[in-house]
Amino acid sequence: MDHDIATSYQELNLTPKDEGHILRSTTDRFITILYATETGNAEEVAERIARLAYRRHIRVNLKNMEFYDKTDLVNETLVIFVVSTTGNGEFPAPARPFWQFLLRSNLPNDILSELDFTVFGLGDSNYPRFCWAARMLQKRLQQLGGNNWLEEGEADDQHYLGIDGALDPWLDSLKAKLDIVMPIPSGMEKIDDEALLPPRVYTQTTGAMPKDFTDPTKIHAKIIRNLRITSEDHWQDVRLLEMELDESIAKPAYRAGDIACLMPTNSEESVETLMSRLGWSESADLQIQLENTDHFRPLPEPLASENQQGSLTLRRLLTRYLDPFSVPRRSFFETIAHFSPPDHREHEKLQEFLRPGEGTDDMYEYAQRVRRTMAEVLYEFTSVSIPIKYVMDVFPMLRERQYSIASSPSLYGRTIQLLIALVSYKTRLQKPRQGVGSAWIASLTPSTRIPLRLISGSMLLPAQPTVPILAIGPGTGIAPIRSIVQERIATDPSAIDNTLVLGCRYSHRDFLLKAEWEMLADKSTSAGDDAEIDEQLASAVQSLAMRKPLIKLFVAASRDQSEKVYVQDVLRSQAALVWNILGTQRGIAYLSG
Ligand SMILES: Cc1cc2nc3c(=O)[nH]c(=O)nc-3n(C[C@H](O)[C@H](O)[C@H](O)COP(=O)(O)O)c2cc1C
């Protein structure tokens, strides 16, 4: 393979695992970086730490906690944890099994006595439990005998420089500490901070024609409807997305409360325009081969299988796997700065962006605050010319989006309904901003086939159908509640003790599926609204006519009156009922929003 850069990550600092065990001695210059992320910020920080270690020829095992073998922790000598907080002071979902493992009460108090560690937390001080996951982790590691090797850092989204506000100074102290503990061996030199590292994943065109590929890990569904369910005069576009799973999928295809994972794709036109800007159009449909030079971080699936099968092209990579139409993080500027000619004023500007303090502030002002996308940056910085082999290092991977299923399997069989609020807003930039996932959802037309995965959700039906429920759901939070309530109605009509407190702004604009809820509550609906009720649901309810109403409905339409009313106000005003359901009858509360 034609590598015109002398080193690869392997040559720089890596040796492969030997039969699953990491080869190293106590004098080895080796660190493990484990990150826990929900939306990718912690991963970006972890990668930055890895790069500064690579520059010092320190071997790095960088892993998402999700894929880390927990039992390896006792064999580690130095681990840097990068952990964001989600929910209300919780670990990101993929990292929860790791955290549960550490919480086991049977772990000896000195089990990690050989471990040096440090924690970098990411959070938002608007939340009462700021950086809670990172703080809990640090405490627990110390309880288990771990040695806090470097004072923890805490990034706050509210800092005017975003994550970099706390990260830059923390990285300085990390570098200083590494330089003391793991000095550069004699005969070697640190790779300059400004020098371009070799691509982590080499991308090369092979000249061959691509083969076909079907992802075996996904099932497929055909879009039936993509319907706006908020009124045209409402600011937010909320969709009811209905799809039918392939006939080959056995019923029941899912359970009430389950989650559909959809991978957005980028539009053909936007990919075409980007490739043309980058001068890649001619190679767009030729087969490409990815060579991963970092043994510790395999390519994610299904990209790895596609690569192996020879079906990848640049067009496919940019449409299905990479995310150039999202807002850049710092590493994007770090990489593209190398691809602008050194004597060009744009090169100077990109370098300026990377200077801590004022430079970072300028970068935030230019990109993150106004939500400029990477592609838009490239349309403005026209001197930047990215070699194809760096494509995987320049753009991050697209992420799967998870949506609570809003329909009941007993009523809808292989049909799945989702309720999705499209993200779209104005910034200083002329063109309105739209999320990558939202743009894709908005573009889905009937008959389109999409791949998806179905996973278990955390909302389960009560063990006994007679248990009363109190479900609280503002906005699209009603999705899993609808699935659960419909399932109760469809499978056990005796289970009619369903109390719902739903939230919206205006009852006539964004009370989602108003007519349907009113039908279940046996309230009269406005003329014309009946058309909005699904046939499946209407006929099921018809057959249960004697049992009406099937739900007790309370609606908090916050802006319908001069004084704002939210779901919590309704709960307060219905204190006796709430106590009856939860206290006296030992019912179950569902909260989703
Ligand atoms: C739904 C949600 C809940 C959050 N909850 C908390 C929290 O309880 N405490 C906190 O400090 N930060 C919280 N945050 C802020 C994130 O930790 C912060 O945005 C971080 O940069 C995300 O990193 P990630 O992309 O690696 O997940 C929350 C963010 C979201 C979107």
C-alpha cells in the first residue's frame, strides 16, 4: 500500500494484543483511555488525549467503555477516564454495565490498588448534578484502592469556550505529568504538536467496481406515512412516522415500550456538492479500501463488514457512514489546518482558531454558536484540499438515532409508529439550521425502505394488568406512553385504570394526537378531528365500547391561558388522585419527556 507518510500508528507506538492480553511490562509506556459518551463529546476529548500520547510515542488503548472488558481493569496500570453525564446525573447508557460492575458490593476494597487513574468529566452546570457520573466514578475508584494520579478536570457546556474552557488547561497538566512519568526514551523525539499525524484509517481507491452489500445486523421497513401532526401555524414540526416491517419478521416484532434505532443518511445532493467541492467526484463510485492502523480500535460494524466485502465507495462512505453535515468540533479544524497551504491567509486563520483562549473563542463564534456545519466551513475555506486517504480522520462517524416506539404491537402487528420532533432553528446564519437526523426524517417518503434495529426500552408493562398506571408525558414524551396504554387496552380491556397527564403548549396546535386521546377518554372531539384517528385503534375501541372511558385524561396546555400550566401543576392539583393511584393502590408511574 502506498503510504507516503513514513509512520503509521502501528509504527508510532502500537503493538497488537497477544491472545487477548495486552503485551506490556511495568516499565512500558502505555495508557488506557476509556470514555463514556452519549453524543460524542467525550469521545472527541478521549481522541485528543490519545493524540497527545501518540506524539509522545506512548502506546494507547482507547476504548468506549461499552466495549471494554471490565475484568481487564485489574491489570491496568494507568487509565484516563473521560465521562459525560446524562439524564439526571447518570452515566451514558452504553457505559452503565461498566458502572454497575464497579458498584458490585463483593469487589475487595483494594482490588484496584495497582491502578493509577484520572477522570475528566463533561457536563452542564445548568443541571443540579453537575458532572455527577465523573464524580461518582472517581469516588468509587478510590474506594476500590485506585490512586488518583492527576486532579480531575470538569468541562462545563456553560463555559463561554465550551468544553475547551476546562479541557485546555487540564491537558496542559496532563502533558506535564506524562512528561515526568513517561519521559521520551533516549533516541526518540516527541512529534511536534503542529505536525500532521498519519491517518488512523487509510482510505484508498482500488480502481475496482464496488460489490453489493446487505447489512446482516439490520432489519428493514417500508415507510407508510410521514405525517405532520402539529398544526401548520405551530413553530414545531412533529411527525408521525409509520413504517411496516418486512414480512419475514415474525410477530410480535416488538414489545410495548421498545425503541427503534434508525441510522440517518445524508442526502444525495449534499454529498454530491461536497464531493465536487473536494475534487473527489471522479473517484466517487470506485471501490475504496480502508486500512485501519490502530489494532486497539477496530472499525465499527457494519462499516468493517462492508470494507471487507469490497462494497464501499467514497459516495457510500459519505452518504451512510460519515457526518460532514454536523457542527465541527475542534479536531476538525486541527486536521484541516494541515490541508491549507502554509502561506495562505486561510491557513493562518485556521491556526488562529486553534490557539487557546481568544482563538478558541473565535472558533466557537464562527462555528459552534451559529451551528455552521463542516461542509459549510469547507465551502468557505476554499484553500483546504483534503487528501482522500484522510477522509476518515476529518469527518466523524454518523450516529444512530433512537426513538421510543409509539404504537402497540398487539394493535399494529408489524407496523411501527414513531413520534419525532424535527429540530430546526434560526441562528445568525441566513440558512435555517436543521439537525442531520431531522433532515433525513423529513425527507422520507412513502415506499422508501430503511434499515433499522429494535432494542428493549426501559418502560415495561406492569406485571399485572390490573395495576393502575399514572403516565406523565409532555411533548413527544407521549410516545412510549402511547405504546404502553394502547397495549393495555388491546390485550386486557379490564385494565382500564390508565391516568394520563399530557403536556403541550396549545391544545389546538401541538397537543399530539389530540383526537385519539379524547376518543379514549370518551370526550367529544371537534368536527374533522376524527379523521386523525387510526383505524386499528378506532375499531379496537369500538369493540370495547362498554368499557369506556379507557383513560382518565388531564392536559396541561401551558400557553392556552395567561397563567402557564405545566404537568407538575396538574399533578399538584390532582394530589388526592395521584396518591390513590401510587400510594393506596400501589400503581406505577411512567414519566417520559
Ligand atoms: C438529556 C441530557 C441530560 C444531561 N444531564 C446532565 C446532568 O445531569 N449533569 C451534567 O452535568 N450534565 C448533563 N448533561 C450535559 C452533558 O453531560 C454535556 O452536554 C456533555 O458535553 C455531553 O457529552 P457527550 O456528548 O460525551 O455525551 C446532559 C445533557 C443531555 C442532552
